[in-house]
Amino acid sequence: MASVLSYQISIEDSQISDLKQRLSLARFPDELEGAGWDLGCPLSDIKRLTRYWFDEFDWRKAERELNNLPHFMTVIQCKGFDALDIHFLHRKSKVEGAIPLLFVHGWPGSFLEVTKLLKLLTDPPFGQVAFDVVAPSLPNFGFSGGIKRRGFATEQYAETLHKLMTEKLGYKQYVTQGGDWGYEITRAIAFLYPECCRANHLNMDGGFPLQFLSDPESYLQSKRESFTPREQAGLEHSASFQIEGTGYDKEQSTKPQTLGYALANDPVALLAWIYEKLHDWTDNYPWTEDEILTWISVYWFSTAGPAASCRIYYEVKHDGPPGHAETTGRKEKLTWQRLNQHLPVKTGFSHFPRDIYVLPKEWTRSIGDVVFERDHDEGGHFAAWERPDIMVEDVRAMFGKRGGAYGVVDGRSGY
């Protein structure tokens, strides 16, 4: 490996003391009678979690457990930007021909999402396909460095992770797994580096007709008869999310700096902002206080700060500053619409009924050479955390001996 160092998470005592002080000074809003979850996080939940964070949650215990994982750090530079420290997990299988698998998280996720999969994918039962798993913290997330100038968008995230796999870890070819921003970034990697990125496994649906996004109710009425009952239910769920659940996206993609003052200054604001998604985007997952607060603490203690992760929404949807195309060498922005069109890469889908978008097969099959798809009766947006057993089964099925992506990486069949 080139210029890759072992890494241990070590948050300073002063940072923990600062968090405790801020929690002790928490000021809560009032709440309308009978509000429940309709207006956002219930006051009782946030008060309970804030008390637990202050009185009982043990970051040092969580830190020790996380440090049992194989953490590494390296430095990667994208064209037109300063070099960045990139944190990642890298667990190699003992199987010589293990398939290199790049796992890419989204927002409000982190490298934590892969932790339930690591041992299962790298140390499988006899006769099952094996993987080398690489799971980075995206720039501006977790323990990776923060971006200091404008214009770092989908192309740069893709470039960073591709360089991690090829230049730093020496994998000439690899496959990917992603949902949320991991969906878009891994699609971008396949678009930009098709000779190296040999297949995408996705746990979020994509392939949207533009009319659905602009006017979902009218579109559903016009197309209702052509969908199965599952697809109709999924589209109704998706339309509801598009209308009622995308406020965070509007704010983070237009004025992330304004939101950032609350997230950087107030751990309760950060808790509420993310906890809402952990609740709304999962399928009745029984979150424990320690799970929630480890998840939130990774954001609070992140190297770039809690506000930095929101900026990906703005940068992906806006052009860079003047001269950006020349300094980065990318004259045409890689848009979300382009990444939802057909790409000639082997693609697999795990469809979960409580993800934020649940789309018809006709749509999802339009984005690539779909060689694997499986519907599940339960599970939501954070599938690797909610249902790691299902995710492992699906990844094995796609890349195993009977799978549609078997042998896709030259010289590394997984056996």
C-alpha cells in the first residue's frame, strides 16, 4: 500500500468536556399538543436522548469498540483542490482471490454502516464468495479532512474514492456498494472509470422520470394502471416523501451555511436534525440510545465539523466558482439526471419497502445492465445497519458463482 498509515480514533478530553457543557445548557422548544412525529422529533424523545448523552453515554467505550476495527488514513488530492486526509476501514479476506468491494455511505450515515458487514463479507462460510472491504469516510464526513474551497462535487468524490482503491490500495479493478450519496457516487465512479469499476450493487432505487419529481401526484394518476400493487404502494410512499420529507434537502442544497451555525454550535440541534432521519427512514428498527448517540457523536466529533457534511448537497446541485472547469479539468458537470440514465455497468438492486424512494422495476432497470434484483418485505434506508443479514445475502448472490456479476473482476472471483 502506498502512503497508508494505521489510524486510531482519539477524541481529546477537552472536546468531550465541551460537549458535556453544551448539553448541560440545552434549551428546548415547546411542543403543540398531540404533535407526535407530524412536526418532527417529539420533545420527549429529544429530552430523553439529551439526558442520556449527558449522564450515561460513554464515548470512550464506543471509541474503544470502534478502534477494534482496521482503521487507516491516507492523503489524496483531486485535481484543482488541496490534498485531503482520507480515513477508511480496510478489512482484507484471507481468501487470495477475494473481490475488492468499495462501500460508500451517504448522509446522515458514516463508515459505521459497514461495521455489521465487515466480518460476514471478508470471512464467509466455506464455499461462499469472499471480499476485501474498503469503507471510507467521505471528505467532510467522519474522520476524513474537510474541503476548503467551493466546487467539490460528485466528480471529486468519485475521483477521491477511485484513487483510494487504485493508487493507494493497488486494486486495478473493484466493485462497489452504495445507497443515498453512495448511490450517486458509485454511479459516477462507474461512469468516469468503467475500466476499473466493474459493477455496482445498490440499496436505493433510482431511475426517475422527471415528471414524477416535478408533479408526483399527477404522474401517479396517469400511470396507476400499469404498476403492480407493490409498485403502486412504493410510488405512493415515494410521492409522500417527495412532498413531505424533502425539507432537509431543500435547505442543505440551497443555504447549508445558515443551517451549519446551529449544527456546529448546538449538539441538541445536530441530534434532532439527524435523529429524525434515523426514525423516519428506517423500518421500525429498534434503535438503542447507544446506537443513536454513537452515530450522532461521529458527526459531532468529525474532523471537518458537524456542518461540513451538508455541503455536498449544495455543491452537487450548483456549478463551481469561475475557472472551476479549467482547474479541475472537468468541463461538463456530471448531473444527477445523467447518473440516472443508462450506464453500461453490471448493476444489482436490493429493494427495501421503507426506503425513501421505492420505484417500479421498469424505472430501476433503465439505469444499467441489471443482473441482480431482489424485493424484500422489510428494511429501510440504512439497510446495512437495519438488515445486515439481507445485505450480505444479496451481495453474495450477485457476485457468487451463480450470480450475474460472477467473475467480473479479472483474476479475483472471490473464491
